[in-house]
Amino acid sequence: MYTCEIGNILRKHDINYHMYADDVQVYLSFDPKLEGDAERAVTRISSCIDEISDWMTRNKLKLNHEKTEFFIASSTHNSIFIKDISITIGNSVILPSSTIKNLGVVFDSTMSMTDHVKSTIKTVNFHLRNIYRIRRFITVDSCHHLVRSLILSRLDYANSSLYGISAKDMKKLQTLQNRAARIVFRSNRRVPSAPLLRELHWLPVNARIIFKLMLFAFKSFNEHLPAYLADLLIQYIPRRSNLRSGDDAHLLNIPRTSRAAGDKAFHAAAPRLWNHLPAHIRQCNTIQSFKKSLKFHLFPKY
């Protein structure tokens, strides 16, 4: 309640934002090929932050310049048009960061998610080593619970943002899951991982990402999804209902994207994957039945 005035300042400058307890994120888009558009975006951001800083001073608060980060995300093609951009706040000049962490997810300037994968690998390997050290002292069931809590939870966290990552990065994440399965059963590295994953009822990493996206899509039909995500998914409405079956009520509109990178975005990826699901899965009535049917559908047929 005390800091809600910041939202009014941001809206006055027509800048999008996310606000948390002690953290404010502001963002906008610009066309790097359009002359002067980047400079105008920087000016808007700087003016807005200066006004926020003045408001904080009047209310006996202080904007922490040292913790303020500035980040530019673009495609590799557009990055060549972005040069010498910085933001000035008071007497501080802030240069763009190559990566930025948002709620535990590491974003890089080209949105390849490679740095997030590296961060996940480092954290998961730390826990896998510790579990391996105590594995002989605990039962299979206890180890299974431990791995789900410390390993799978980290592989699943924000994994919907990993859709479309490179095959190399996907293989690295799958290797972690395979290693975790071998630790549960105390198997050596020469044992095939596929039968172990099936016995544990673990979906592979790529399937877990699709599972998360499809769960969001299902919740959008049942109004269980936050508005900022639900608004990105538009239900498909046929022009002539007599030419389509009643199944059209459970389809999503697939937007057109100008580049391959756009196909990875949630608003494009989720509808495309959703429309390819069998009709009986899309028409499930409850979350429980949907999860069960979807998991059976996504499980590899070894």
C-alpha cells in the first residue's frame, strides 16, 4: 500500500511493470531498426526512474543505484543495430547487463536460455553429489522422495520458458535426470536410463516442458489462469460452425509469427501444441483427469 504510488508514476509514463515487495521491474519494447526509437525508449525509462527517485526522496526512501540493473533482450539479427545504450540515474550511468536473474530464472540478451541451463546444471549437480554420498544409507523410496524434492523440482521450475532451447542444452538437462534415476536405483552409467525413468514414472525433460505448457492451456479454458497469461491465449472461433465439429470449442487460435524465435513464445507455442493434442485430452473436465491423460500421451513408447 505504501509503494502503490509508484504504479501511478509508471502508468503516467506508459511503461509496463511488475512490482514485488522490495523490487520493481519496468520494461518496454522498441524497434532497433527505426531511427531514434531506442533513444526515445531510454529517455522514457530514465525520466520515469528519475520521477520515482524524487518520490522516494520525498517519502524518506532511497533508490539503490548499485542494485539497479539494465537489460536489453533482442534477436541475434537485431543486436547489431543496438549500440552504446545506457541509462543515467542521478549521477550513475548504468550499462546493459549480459544476463539478468528474474525470480530465479536467468535470461541472456538473446533469450537462448543457455545461461539458465548452466545455472540449473550447477545447482542440480551439487545436490546430486550430496545425495550420492548418502545413497547407501537410505532406502529406494526415501531416495526417490529426496530426488523429487531437490532435483526434479529444480528441473521443473519455470521450465515452460525452456521450450525451444537448443538440442545441446536439452541433452544436458536430460543427462541430469538420467543421472538422478541411476542414483535412485544405484545403477552404473552403463545401464540404460529409459527403463529407469519408466519405472519411476518420470516424464523426460522435454515432455515435462510440454506438460507444463499444456497445463497452462487447459487452465485458460477453465479460467484458472492469471489474466496476464490467459489474455495471451485466444479461443479459436470458426467462421462457419456448420463446417466444423463441436471439437472446435476446445481449440486455440495460433498467431502468426514473423521469425522462428517467435514460435518459442508462450502465446504461439502453447496453442500450436494444444491443437495437436487428441480431442479426448482437450475435452477433459477436471485437472486430475487431464494430467493423467496427458502424461500417458506424452510418455515415450519404449
